Amino acid sequence: MEFIEKRALSEKQKQQILDLWNREYPNALSLPDIRSFEKYLRSLADKHHLLLLDDEKNIKGWLVYFIRDGAQCFAMLLNPDQQGKGLGSRLLTLAKERTAELHGWVIDNDNEPKHNGEKYRSPIGFYEKNGFDILHDHREVKNGIKGIRVSWKSP
């Protein structure tokens, strides 16, 4: 496995991330096509992509950090076959080494269906384990899915 940082993604990388997005995020957050994913990416200012690549250079994990509403935010995906190996924590550590704070929105329940029929598993415990504060009074609903804000600041 290899970690790399990129400011721009190739078409192949965009497609691999979109495929991972639609497999791992709940159905209500799925994106119908590459144009929708590119529109999402264009909405992010000053973005940096951290990629986890396997030996064949296929994307197994993705973290993007960016500026939204004046705050340093992030989104992250990790292929389930790579979870529990410390690789997601390593992606977060790489982002933390490059910025003084990170803010994101996390689904805080295990009830949302994914494309394959399985339930989405909330990563809230993962973020707590990695030093994020869970801001219970900062909630948002997107596409009918409830999320809660997570925040990390450099000591």
C-alpha cells in the first residue's frame, strides 16, 4: 500500500473514487455519474487529495481536505477490506500533519441502507478514537440523513 497526495485527480482516479463513494456511502448520498462527482469537487476550495493505493495503483482510500465557509473541512472514504488495519487512521494523520484543524460531518447512526442492501456503519467511534471532538449540538440533515459535526484542532 502507498499513500500519495495530489492536487488534481485523473479521470481514472475520479471514477474509482466515485465507485467507492457509491458503494460505501448510504444510497441517499449516492452520485449518479462522474459529472455529479466533478461538480462536487468543483464546489471545494483549495482541495488536497490523499490517496491510499494498492500495488496495482487502485484507490483503496481517499481523503480530501478543503476550505468551506472559511473552515478547513474534509471528507474520507476507505474500502471496507482495508478497515481495521490502521490505514484510515494513517490517512487522518497525514491530513493532520498538513493542517491545523479538520472539520467534517458524520452520520451518527447505523440505519441508512447502502447500495448493496447492507446498513451503513457510522464511523463516529473511529473519529473519537482519532482525537476528534463530537459536536452533539451541531447537527445537519442532508437528503434525509442526519449528520453530526466532528472537529479536530492541533494542540
